[in-house]
Amino acid sequence: MPRTLLQKVWDLHTVRRLPSGQTQLFIGLHLIHEVTSPQAFDMLRRRGVGVAFPERTYGTVDHIIPTLDQSRPFADGLAEQMMAALERNCDEFGIRVAGLDSDRQGIVHVIGPELGLTQPGMTIACGDSHTSTHGAFGAVAFGIGTSQVRDVLASQCLAIAPLKVRHISVSGELGPGVYAKDVILEIIARLGVRGGVGYAYEYGGEAVERMTMDERMTMCNMSIEGGARIGYVNPDETTFAYLEGRPHAPGGDAFVRAKEWWRSMASDADAAYDDVVEIDGGAIEPRVTWGINPGQSIGVSQPIPDKASAATDGEAIGEALDFMGFTAGSPLAGTRVDVAFVGSCTNGRLSDLREAARVARGSSVASHVRALVVPGSTQVRQAAEAEGLDEVFLQAGFEWRGAGCSMCLAMNPDRLNGREVCASSSNRNFKGRQGSPTGRTLLMSPAMVAAAAISGEVTDVRTML
Amino acid sequence: MSGVTPIDRIKGTAVPLRGDNIDTDRIIPARFLKEISFSGLGAHVFADDRRSMPGHPFANADFAGASILLVNENFGSGSSREHAPQALMRWGIGACVGQSFSEIFLANSTTIGLPCATAAAADIEALMAITEHAPTTPMALSVRTRTITAGGRTVALHFPAAVRDSLLTGQWDATGLLLSEFEDVQRIASRLPYVTGF
Ligand code: SF4
């Protein structure tokens, strides 16, 4: 019977059906970071249980690390404590870790792929909801909580219920200045922030097939913002070319054999889906969020919606407009921004920095804007510096930082103050997400962030390319 | 926390929290995640909302000591932080009843022994109205009978079968269960091409 990639990977990793009806699923790669793992290790110690497959877990530090002064001990005592706990735990249980002293350090969802740890056909779990990112490689990858981190450490398994699959096909060709970020914002706006509950999203169609791995990762990363715990793209030549030669990818003859197997894991052409959605990629504009969840976005040329424009969501629109201080019916373009942030596991990769640099080159950041570029990993940072992107940004008046989660969330020194408006390439515009309870986040592509930084207001990047 | 504690009945007063899509950043803002233990989280639940939203139920003395949380749609969306149900539990919540829950929040809650049940929108509205009107109204939730009673009214609840089963059998803490057939785990690992080096 024809099967989807999800079904193939699921079947292969099923240890057994549990009495509850859930599956005991083997986890091929477990990624950990400093925020959601320390309590899990403590639970293990309290039970006197060890780590079953230490070689199948890999750790790094990203959420709490400062991106300016990274000398130890950190100025923030709590951050230092978390960092030290991760180092101690990995050391004690024999787990590999890319710490701050390693040039492999970075945001967990950036380094997994970059090191070739993330591969097609795997099951991947991490105590972080954006683990869906790794699905770009044709892996089944999802976020888990801390008690489940404990379970994976103890048994390399999870108890989890099977999911349905929705195939989302993006046809045509994206216009200039339109990116994967705009496509996924469009999808979430269309299907809603709960639309994906119970589903894995499989992305396909010409526009996705043409995307680079970086772009596919941006799409899969934000699946969770549409309610889907898993998003994936079937592995193809683009996937294999990306993986070839990566430190943890198979090499030589093993790579040739791996490719055969990876190819066999893709969804069969005649696989049946629980739902199918078609999106016209050519019709998508650069998008910007105007509200307080990632489903509240519009094309940059459209007016901010009013309560009456939505059949069911009127109350949510009202709450969002109140919080943002925006007026229904007025344009979002022209909104003054105070901060511009290029970075995060959604859009902190080399190609993202290149697109932002294309816009920034030879221009200057508006005088009232604080702008920062934070590479997603140390490797991204080094690669960007090798091609001079740091100089482009610095000359334009952007800050150039060390790798980490930075202003995507408020667990390190980078944050909004008061009611600042931030043009951000990250993934969440929830109230308080960027560190100030009243701070306001406008999600958009890295190129759009750069355009907003230069002009000092939300601007259609297509006019600047 | 023991692996074989069945969970069925939760009794006490309730706290109504109106609104859809209340995400985990709001339940427990990220700055409170900088702890290597969960123990102090109860004090910070809804820290920002309590300050910025006058009359927030978690800042209202009428609802202090409540053990059942009433919510609307898509509660617990966003970040996968288990800190969110942990914080609610440490504040005193023993069960949640809502129109719907995000998947990761539901999984995290189940895994720490916090039952999350769904009910029809009209029933949620009725329960919220009861507790808003008389905050001391005792409520009793049963996982086994899938009901909650409040002020003489009984409302039908729904749980995914696996969630209900794991609560009633005490297998909500999955570690022991997952380790019980470890040879099977090793057998599965040994036939995965990427484990054996292709
Ligand atoms: S960049 Fe943001 S979303 Fe990604 S892992 Fe870090 S905090 Fe989470």
C-alpha cells in the first residue's frame, strides 16, 4: 500500500503499540539545550536511571547566552547556573555538547542540520517546539516537554499518538522579494493557528521543490505556529547535496547507500492524505503580522483588518488591535519601528543574512532604529564574515553579534523596552515574547526587516531591491 | 512523583480564564524559565497578564486556592515549555477544562499528571458563569466518568482515549513503561540504517 513519509518513518521506529493506543516510538536523534534539560537530568538522578543511548543525544547552548560579552561566568547568575548545569550533565552522562568554546555552537535547530546530525528518515525530538524545523530534511521531528526529555534520555523512546497528514502544495513561482517566510505566514493566516492540530504538514509543489534547504527549514520551523507539531518536505537531490560532506553525515560509499535509503523514505506518488490544501505561490506578497499571534498577518499592501472582516475571530482581532495600538482599515506599511532584529532559528541562516545584506548594502539604518543581526550559529557567523557580510551590516549601522536566540525571546540580555515596535525575522509575536510585556513584534522576512531598519518604518522590500 | 499513581477525581473550586489562544509565553513568561528546577514557578504564573490586565482571575482573591482551571479555545499554544503546566500545578491547579488545548500542552500536562478535558463551548460558558457568579461553588471532576459537576449541574467531558487511559492506570509517567521492554528498543535501533552506519 502506498504510504506517506510520515507513515514510513513511523512504522520503522515503532517499538510497540502501548495499551493506551499510543505508539512507543524510537527516537533517532535527541537534541538538548540548557533551558529544558536540567530538570530532566535531575528526574533521572532521583530515580537512579541512566541515559540509554548517550551517543544519540547532542547538546548545545543557545537560549540564555549573551550575544555581546560571552565571557564566563556570565553577568547573569541564573544564566551561568543553567549553562553550568548543561555542561555538568553532558559530562556526567557522556553526551556530546557544542558549548560556547566550540565553533559548532549555535541555535539547536540551526546546528543540527549544519552538522549533518539531522538526516532524512530519522525521528528527531528536542525540548523545543521549533524542532519541526528538522522536517525540512524529510525527518519526523517534533518538540517535547521536559518530562518527555527525561523519557528519551532514559529509554530513547516516547509514548506518542499517531498523526494525520495534510499535504500543502505551493504552486508556481514566488515573486521577487517574496520568501519562504511569506509563504508560511500566508499558510498560517489561511489555515489558522489551530488548523494543524492533530496533523503533520507535508509541504510540496513546485515552489517548495525549488526552495533551498534554508528556505524549507523556515517553512517547517513555523509549522508549529499553525498548530502542527510536525512539518516536513520529502527528501530530494537538494537535500542530498546539502548533506554531502557535513561532519556527521555519512561519507564515501555509505553516503551513496544512504541516498538510496533516503530516497525510499519519501512519500509514494500515490499516497493518500487526510487533507490536501493548494496555495498559489505566485500570488503571495511580502507579509507582515499586525497582531499578537502568527496567524494575524497581511500582505504588506493590504489594510489592517477590522473586527467585522472575520466571521468568528472578531474578539481576537479587537484584543490584538488594542494591544498593538493599530487602527483597523489603515495600512501597516509606514508603521514606525524602533528595533529591527535579524536572526532566530526561523531566519538566522547564511542565506537569510545575505538577503538582509542585499537590502542594507550601501544604506544606513534610520537614526531612531536600534538594529541587530544575530547569526543562528557560530558557523553561520564565520561564513558570513568570510564573505564580508559583517562589514556590510556594520557600515550600515547594524550591530553584529555572537550566535544565539537573542531577541527571539527574553532569556538573555537582548530585549525590547516598553512599547517599542520591533520588525523581527523570528517566529512569535505573542504578547511579551521579546522581553517587554508591552513590546510589539511585527514578524516578517529578513529582507523586510532590513528594509524597515533602513527606512525606519514598515516598507515593501520590493521597492528597494 | 511515582509512576503508578492513578488519577481520577479532582475536587475544589474553579478559576475561569476567558480568551482563546492563551499561549505558554503568557502562562509563564520566558524570563522565569531561568531556573534549573520547577519548584518556584507557581508564584509567577501569568506574571505579565496579572499586572497588565486589571481583574485577571489569577490576581483575584476570590479564586485563590482554586484547583480546576476553566479555559476556552487552544489553551497552551506556542512554546513547548513544560514550565507552563508545571507552573499551573504548583499554583494549585489539579485539572483543566476547556474547549481545546494545544497538542504539546496536552502532552506535557498528561505527562505530569495534570488532566486536561474538553467540553462543549456552551458547557464551558455555563461553568464559567457559575464560578464567576459564586466563586466558592465546589466542583468535582472525574476522569473515570468523564464528568464535572458544579452547583447541581453535570457536564460531559472528553479526553483522548490514550490520555484518559494513562491517567486512570497511573501510566501517565511513561518512563517505567518505556523501559519495560528494553530488548525491543534495542532490536528496533539495530535495524535502523542510520544507527548501523548504512
Ligand atoms: S531562536 Fe527563538 S524560537 Fe528558535 S529555539 Fe531560540 S528561542 Fe526558540
